[in-house]
Amino acid sequence: MSTIISCNTYSSLAASKLNNPSLPSEGSSFLRTPKSCSFWNRQFLPKCSSHKHVHCQLQNEQKKRSFSLKECAISVSLAVGLITGIPSLDWSPMAYAANPALSDLSVLISGPPIKDPGALLRYALPIDNKAIREVQKPLEDITESLKVAGVKGLDSVERNVKQASRSLKQGKSSIISGLAESKKDHGVELLGKLEVGMEELEQIVEDRNRDAVAPKQKELLQYVGGVEEDMVDGFPFEVPEEYRSMPLLKGRAAVDMKVKVQDNPNLEECVFHIVLDGYNAPVTAGNFVDLVQRRFYDGMEIQRADGFVVQTGDPEGPAEGFIDPSTEKSRTIPLEIMVDGEKSPFYGETLEELGLYKAQTKLPFNAFGTMAMARDEFEDNSASSQVFWLLKESELTPSNANILDGRYAVFGYVTENEDFLADLKVGDVIESIQVVSGLDNLVNPSYKIAG
């Protein structure tokens, strides 16, 4: 449940900031606080755009009555952000919101927060096959086991491997029956490779070859992920009619982002591999792929890099997003959040606005390199082309209890070279972003219409 703190508490937090000159000044790129708490003026007020959810008009009346209190609550979190060093998502209208959407982890994946991007993508697939998940879980757990030094760590890995092997033998028929008919042959082939690889991993552990465990684990989890993808039969839901004509990614795609690094003797350029998840964010991911195909980001600089996020996507000129040449207007997309247990995403409202304070998002801000859309602070449906990658956790953004979850639309993860995101600086240049797989999953591509 969210916590509301009074403006008096906010005053004490601000006083703490004033007593500590090392903290950011009000003229910095940090958020300015709302007028209702009497510190700094705010230019942006909540409003309904043409893309707002159908209930927007009714909710807007409620917001008008409660807005002052809500602004105060938001101000408190942002004030704490000033103290803990959390920046706004953008240097102008992009911002954070106040209250976390707390999560209830399922029994199957209970334990420490999942921070591996590959694991997050595997668990986010729209499948319901307990047998393959029971193979996956102990293989994922090897990562935690390897954090234990010495013999105890390998003993734990051995238990993980035996559990996964046992689950594979017992559940093989259920796994095969869960494969989509059109993908069955490929899925069975991957299962065969998984069985062989499991035996090889058992031998590695028996030989106490600790260094060989992680590479083999990665290989086996790639087989598991492939089998799970072969269980997805078509696209799992209908996008709402008002967004159906937009570019949509109905499935997954992967892009390589090549960045030219300036003034770094240790790194001249780097290619980041990013997996985009259209199963859980078809509008958001489709919008991005469409812009990639337009070469919108090619040659654009990194525009924010402060140790907390890396951000780009603000074009030159007065526009803060993509201007569609066919309409000469800014193209915006709705806020799109998929929640665990739901068959389709929520559109146009944050989870807080929906009252879903404990809901777990399918694509959480857990991993280093989580990719999401930036937007206006008080306008849910204002995202256009500005994207950001989360670099680290903070006191306000712990994994699985995150003030960003349910407020900003995650649509992918950097799965290769993500650690190098921390080396990027303002002024580094995105030489190119290219779709390397999954382009056939993009429907309604506007870049083709544009020629």
C-alpha cells in the first residue's frame, strides 16, 4: 500500500537538502516540485489527450478534487529523490511518480528479485506450462548458487542440476504437448539438445569444474527459452480498437544499437543487443521498431547519462518527440502496462490510478539496462520517441518494489554488453540501430507508407 506523507515532512526533507550543499540544486536537472507544496512552480498539469483511456473524463473530475493532495504525495517522493540522488527521466517535462506498485511473487519464482534480463524475458512469455517452468527454475537458481564460495556453492549447483534433470524427465510429455503444432518439430529438437546439455552439466559439476558451469547454464537456458517460445501459438490478445492501426509488434524482435563513444581510451564503440517484447507491450515496442526502421535514432546523441539512466530520442528543434511527416503532428502512444495474471495490458492509466498497488508487472524495472519510454509527468499518454535505460537501483527503486513499475512502459531489455551502458556519456553518438530479428512481427509499419 502506498504511503502519503504531509507537506510538513516534505519541508523537513527540503531543509535537509539545503543543509547539505553536495545535494543537487533546484536549478539542476532534477524535478521541480509542484506549486501546491510552495517550493518551486510547476509548468505541467494533468490533462486528457485524445489518446486518453475511455474513463479519462470521469477520472479527471476525481483528479481535480484530489490533485492537491496527490501533488504533495508526489512531491515527497521527489524530494527524497533529491536527497538520494534520483534524477527525473528528462531534463524538462519527463519525470518520476510517487508510489510503488508492490509485487506478489508467485510460488514458483519466489526468492530474490529476478535481475537477469534473459530470465525476465523467459518468465514474461505468455505461456502456462508448469512442466517447463519446473525445469527452468532450478537452472535459473544456479546463478544464486554460484555466488556461494567454495564447495558449498558447487554442492548447491549439483542440487539445482539434479532437480532440473528430474523435472525434465518427469515432465517431458507435458512439455511436448504444450508446444504449438506449427513449432512442435523445432521444440522437440531443442528438448533433445537440452537433455544432452543437462548430462554434460552434470558431468561438469561432478568434475568440480566451477568455471564451466555458468557458460553451460547459459546454453541450457537458451534451449529452455526456445522451447517456451515454441509454446506461444499466435498473438495472445487483441489490441484495443483505438490503437489497432498503430505500428504493433506482435511477438518479439531484437535490435543492435551501435554507439560511438567519445573521449574514452578504453572504449571506442559498443554494440548493445536489445530484445523487444511485443507480447507484453505491442504498441510501445511497435512504435520503437517503426522509428528504428525510419532511422530516426541514427546519428542522434545520448542526451542524458547521469549514472541512474541513459536517455535519448529528443529530436532537434522544438518538438519533443517524433513528428509524423504524413500528418505533420507529433505521434504519441498510450501508456501500456501488462500485469501478471492479466490476459492483456492496461492502457492509458498507471497502476496507481487503477488502484492496483500490489500488482506485479510482467516487465519490471529489475534489470540493469531495462528499456522504457519517457513521458510527461502528468500525462500518461504522451510518450513518443524518447527512451531510457535504467542503470542502477536506488533507495526509491529497489527491484520488485519500484516507483517506476506501473508508471512507465517497459518494452525490452539489453541482453548483451549491458554493463557498458554505464560508460556512455552525453554527446556519445548512436551510429545506428538495426533490427536483426523479428521484423516480420511488425504490423502496420508506417515507415513503409513513408517510403
